[in-house]
Amino acid sequence: MNIEHKKTALDDDSFLYQQRDDSFGKKDTSKLSKQQKFQYFKDYYLVKIIVAVLIVAFVGAIINGTVFNRSTNVMSVVLLNESQIADDAGLEAALTEYLQIENKNDYVSISNYNLQDYQVNMAYVTQLSGKGIDLVICSESYFETGSNQGIFTDLSEFLPEDMYAALSDRIVEGCTAETDDYGEIISYNEPAPYGIDLSGTSRFTEFGGVEEHPILCVVANVSNTENALKTISYFTE
């Protein structure tokens, strides 16, 4: 069939035969006023540019914080319940100076935790399991609980012999506990030195500590061993 000269229902210049072009080209924007061009820019590009900039900034911040300027916690002390202090920022600054922390990306953290708060308690447990805490200062009642749970390390094995001997009159013993399948205590192991009594030490009271018998303990999975030893000296010297 010869369709070359077949007559169609529509003329050749009908809208349906025109090539679709909904975009704004240079020929279009060149005819717009400055105000119209600015409005066009806001409508079609501004949001996309802002989103792109935010994404780049977010990714850059992550890379900078994890690769180029990664912060490292070189000493973490947590003060629990009754043993919390009023001036944690002051202690943080004093301990930073004492430990001679000079690298701008290294830092000391001093944290007050009230374990009666469920969310705080969960944060504390998470930090303990994740090696985020080096030293704990607590009351006698929590010391017994922590010792039963095996949270603290044996100071006779952790401290140098001369340091352990010098602190012998401050050493506090506790017992780890054996539990049944339901978590109930069924027996206690032999007492071991898990704490150091800070009663009467100025380094605790000068920053607002009011607990009469605060006990300093080293957590079982301590990360910053050297600074932990220096911090013990700081509190007991």
C-alpha cells in the first residue's frame, strides 16, 4: 500500500507532531527578567543545591572525625550515685593537666551517673561492656554490688607492688558471686582487693564530692592502663 501521499486526519504542523520540550533552555531563560530568572533558580535548583551541600558537609564531618581528626578518650572516670561531684568540669581540667594530655584530639572524660535513672543505667552498662570506662568511684553499697558482679579488677594484680604496698591501708576487699540460671546468688568466692578507699582525700572533696566513704575501682576491662595508674596516684597522693 502506498502511504506516501496518504491524507491524515491531522495537519503536519499539529501539536501532536511537534517534538515535546518542556525544559527551559538558554533561549527561554534569556527572555526572562532578572526577577523571573531568580525565581526560576529558586524553584528548580536552590533546594537541590542546599541538599547537596548538607550531604557533603555531613560526609566531610564524619570523615574528619573518624580519619583525620579522630578524638580519643585517654581516661574515663565515672562517679556513681551518692559519689557524684558538683564540679565535674573542674576535675576534668585538673586531671587533663595532671596527665599532661597535649594532643588536641585526646581528652579526659569525667561523668556523673545516677543509676536510679533507667536510661542512665543502660548507658552505664553499655559503656562498661564497650570498654568506655576506666575507673569508677562509688559508694560502699554499690561497691558490694559491683564486686559481686565481677565488674572490678583485682588490684593486687593491677597495681605495681610498691604502689599496692603504699595503699595497703586504703585497700577494700569485695567478693565475686556465683549465680544460678535465674541470676540468684548461690555462693561467694574468696575476698579480693577490688577498691581503694578515698575517704578524707582532698582531691575528691575539692570538686564537690560529699560521699563519706567513696571507693575508687578499676574496671575489669580497663583500656587506658597507664593513665589509670596515674589517676589513682592523683586521687591518693
